[in-house]
Amino acid sequence: MKVHIHVTHPQMKVDEVIQGKNADEIVSATKSKIAEKAPFAIKLALRGMSNQMFMQELVKRYNSEAKPPKPLPIPSSAAEFLKIATQMGVATILEE
């Protein structure tokens, strides 16, 4: 599996292609890449989160900040998260 992660936020920018055997590996690597480029306080918070908490927090923040007409559902799996991340505009699935 190969996914292009492209996050542009006032405090950081991530533009990486991440590869893994499955969605769980992709989410774990994505969390690490974001933590690597994040400011210190965010880095600490991310390191204390499980992958599940990370996925849910990202979608909650997106819903809160972007205020989409229909809030995106909170993911219950890494595969579901990747589909939602494509809707958020922060991921492009290159290979499954």
C-alpha cells in the first residue's frame, strides 16, 4: 500500500509518500511523520496517543475547524480513516 500524505497547517507541512503492508502501518507511519515535523508541544501530545486516538482526534479537529456541511464520521479502523482522510484532502491513496 502506498499513500501520499499532504498536510498544510500553519504550524507544519507534511508532503510525504508513505508505504506499508496495510492501513495500520500507513497510519502509524503517518503519525510518526506528523510528529517529526510538528512543533514541540504537538509532538509530545502525538507521542502520547495511540493510533486510534490519533485518527479520531484528527477527524474531530477537522470537523471542528473546517465545519463541513455534513461532519465526517469518527473512524473505527485504519482503513476507514484512510478513506476519510482522502475526503479531508490530506491523503491520496496511490496503491492499495
